[in-house]
Amino acid sequence: MILAQITTTPQDSLATGAGEASVSLLELLLKGGFMMIPIVILSFLGVYIFWERFLTINKASKTPVEFMEKIKNLVLGGAVNEARLLCAQTESPIAKMIEKGIDRIGSPLKNIEASIENVGRIEIYKLEKNLSLLATISGAAPMLGFLGTVIGMINAFIAIAQEEGSVSPKLLAGGIYEAMITTAAGLFVGILAYLGYNYLVTRVGKVIHSMEYNSIDFVDLLQKPQKD
């Protein structure tokens, strides 16, 4: 009986200590202070911007493979109206650029190229919308985290200065770890926003490359009758 008490008591005390020491994530975030509010807002804003841009860019990149082949056959066959209708029915930046070029058929080649480039700039602007804000979040979130840490450390040292007699190590450690929560949260949000920004920029670059390639291909198509 005594042996059983000796073997079970340390385990029970360890389990009790672990239960008291464990802190939920929500409680940990709440201990970060009021500076956690802007960091949390930036995190939700960053998630919204990322998914909204991801869906937009993903939609813009899905131009049918056979789209340009159909356009070539229709334009070379003289079916300009059918080619224009096909562009109107295709939701992509490339289709809008080609549609503008088709509308300018009969004009000097330089005017056609300029029209296509102008539409391309507008479509690129639409693709890059709010990406700069995501980049700002990637830099602002860690800075807010560091600011929260500084404020937390100031409050901790004020509390220490107001203590009479010896300072409790628990008070000192508690003030420091609560102050460091904002730094960890800010870095976490900033790193995710930075990775998301670079990923989206890479996707936009691929779409822009496809737009340039197809616009050049269309301009070359308009030159074929002249060469013949």
C-alpha cells in the first residue's frame, strides 16, 4: 500500500503541474496586450487578400489552349465578327487584349499594337491589385510585434519598480513572456504574408508572360496577309 502511494504520487504531481502550466492558444494571444488587436486585424486582412487574389489570378490564367488556334483560323478566314464573339465569350486578360486588336483591324499596325498594350496594362493592374497591401502587411506586422514587446517590457519594468522589497522571479518572467508574445505573433503574420506575396507575384509574372506571348503571336498573324 505504501509502495503504491510512493509510485503514484510523483506521477500525479507531474500531471497536475503540467495541467497548471499548460496555456491555450487563445489565452496566450490575449496575454499579448492591446497591440495584438492590430496584428490580428492584419492577419485576417492578409488571408482575405491572398485568397481573393489567388482566385482572381487562377481564373485569369485559365485561357483555353485552343483559344488562339480558333482565333487564327477565324481571322485568316475573314470571320472577324466570329473571332470578336469568341473573345467576348472568353473571360481572360488575353481574350480582352485580342478583342481590342480585332476591333482595330484595318488600322495601322502601330495603332493596333498600342491598343493591345493599353488593354494589357489595365489587365495587369487588375491582377496586381492589393498585392502592394499584402507586401505592406508582411513588413508592418513584425514592426507592430516589436512595438508591442517594447511596450510590454516597459510595463513589466514599471511593475518591478513599484514592487517593495525583493522582486519575484515569477513577476519578472511573466512580464517578459507576455511582452514577447506580440513579437512571435507579428513575425508569424509577417512571414506568412511575405510568402503569400511572393507566390502571387510569381503567378502574376506567368500570366503576364502568357499575355505578351499571345499578343505578339496575334500581331504576327495580322502581318501574314501583307507578306503574302
